[in-house]
Amino acid sequence: MTTAKPTPEGQVSDAVRGNWVDRHAPAWSRPYLRLSRADRPIGTWLLLLPCWWGLALAMLHDGRAGLSDLWIGIGCGLGAWLMRGAGCTWNDITDRRIDAGVARTRSRPIPSGQVTARQAAVWMAIQSLVAFAILLTFHPNAILLGILSLGPVAIYPFAKRFTWWPQVFLGLAFNWGALLAWTAHTGSLGWPPVVLYLAGIAWTLFYDTIYAHQDKEDDALIGVKSTARLFEDRTPVWLRRFLILSVSLMGVAVLGAMLPGANPLSLVLALAGPWAFGWHLAWQLRRLDTEDHDRLLMLFRSNRDAGLLALPFFAVALAV
């Protein structure tokens, strides 16, 4: 007879089972790491991947790649972890009463009583300050963009109170790194990273609509809006539109970054990146079942792989 393993004290309901926070982190640190979603790393990936897309396209644009770009990539990784943590902490502070009324979120640290809102605010400030210190190592124009990114981050938690499209505001915040990383490499902004940014927003609409279907019943009871509630049975139709838009815009961004004068083989390889990305989104769409919460969570998490698929093609195109 198999005995079920006890759930670690304070574990959040949708955390990855057996995650390092619940198993290995010191007990005093766990509530704060849970606020930062360190037990649910997918959000860090979704914030980081547009940064790496933007950096890769910037290198394809001017054909330069050096040690400074290695630091940009690492700095974006550290910054994504910290700013995702700060943003999620802010989200949990503003949503603490809503989270208490939703089955999936009432186990989060603030509504479950693991930390107070004041303690969470101090933790948010610490994460933000460390991220700002990393940002200061980038080009001055990238620093300015990093500061401007705080606007969408601050607004997003309130969006579901006044619009059926809160996923747009999440996309504005989560894909800002495409602009920042391009500018960190080149020193200035151009239209290709703006198009890439729009591609990322369409991608966010795709994956976060899938995610939001987990909460649609509770959201309806407490009056919270989302694209999942707006689209209802037409969700597959809308997801297909977001897929096409995201892949098309990423392709245009690649063309804009590399033309004129691109090596034809390099251009074809780079354009295979959006194709591979779109193939994964199409696979998700075929597997979609909006009433199966386990599958919804699995598909949402699989977007790490979708976003990563484009990068090897960008890297090989740069090497050609």
C-alpha cells in the first residue's frame, strides 16, 4: 500500500511539486520565495525569453556579438527573476482580498497568513533595488527603458477590475525586455524590436488566456474580468488568431532586423525561429481542453519550450 507524501507546510496549490523552495530553502525564507514565485519558475522564463529574443535580433541586426552581450544575457536573467518576483509580490499585495476568495490562490503567502502585506512590501522593495543595480550596468537608454517599464508593471494588477483584456496589460509588462535588451546592445531603439514587442504581447494573450481558464468560475463569482471569460467557447478561435499574429509579427521583426544585406542562408535560418515557435503554439492549440485544469496548467507551462525554440535558429543564423 502506497502512502501519500504530506504536503509541505505553506505550499502554494499550483506550485511545481517537489520544487526546491519547499524541499530545500530555509523555513524563514519560504514565504518570501513563494511571493516571488520561485516555486513556479515558468513566469521568470516568460519574462526572460523576450529579452533574449531582443538581444538575438540586435546581434543579427549588426552582426556583432561580444562579452558585453554575454553580460546582457546574464543580467537579463537575473533581472527577470528579481523583477518577476517584485511584480508578483506587488500583484499579491494588491490582490490579497481577491486571492482569498479564489480556490487556486487562497494558499498564497498573504491570504494564508504566512506574511503580512507590510512584510511583502519590504521584500518587493529589496528585489526592485537589486534589479535596479543590475540595470545600471546597461546602456543609459536601456536604463531609461527599464525605468519606464514600471508603469505597465504597476497598472497590471488593477486591469482585471476595469477591462475584459487584462492580458494585454500583462503583455505590455512581460515583453518589455525585447525593447530593453535590443537597446542594451545597440544603444538605441528601432522599429524591429517594437514589432517583436507586439509579437510578444500576442503570445501573452495566447498563453495567459489558457492560464485564465483555470479561474473562470471563481472569477465570475467575484466579478474579476479576463479574456477566458470574454471568449468562453470561442477561445480556440481567438487563440488561433493570436498564434498567427504572434508568428507573423516575429517574422516581420526578423526581416526588419536583417534586411537589407542579409546572407540568404542566415535569413532563412532566422525565419525558421518563428516557424518553430508557431509549431509549438499549434501543438498547444490541438491539445487544448478548457475544462481540464491539469492540462491547462501543463500547456501554460509548456510556453517556456515554445519561446526557447526560436533561439537556436537565431544563434545558428548569427554564426553563418
